[in-house]
Amino acid sequence: MSKLTLSVDDKVISRAKRYAKQRGVSISAMVETYLDAVAAAPSKQTKNLPPVLRSLRGILKDADRDMYREHLANKYR
């Protein structure tokens, strides 16, 4: 296993340590899990999703966000 040196804001480190302690994991394990998730090949990222989510993934990539925001604004007036 390799070592990695990171520069992180002290406040972020404090919050991360509390979070890790509450969940019984190490900061190293949290960082490794995060890096593995973001660096994974797309097939690995979607492999663990439930079938219904896999079928929906990417269907709104060409959606008009402004139109959706307008729809929500009208819906919740």
C-alpha cells in the first residue's frame, strides 16, 4: 500500500475525523473509498445500482434545466 500526502483545511479534517469516528472507519478508508468511486470505470460505478436506477441513468442528459426550474417554480407557487 502506498502513502499519499494531502493538504486539507483544518476544519474539514476535524469534521472528517468526527464523521469517521461515529462510523467506526478511518480517514484513510474514507479517502480510499471516495477515490475508488470517482476513479472507477463507468461500468463499475453503475454495476452496484439497482436495475431501476441503471435503466434511468443518462436519460435526462439532454434535458433543458431552465425549463425544469421554471416548471418547479410554477408547481410550488
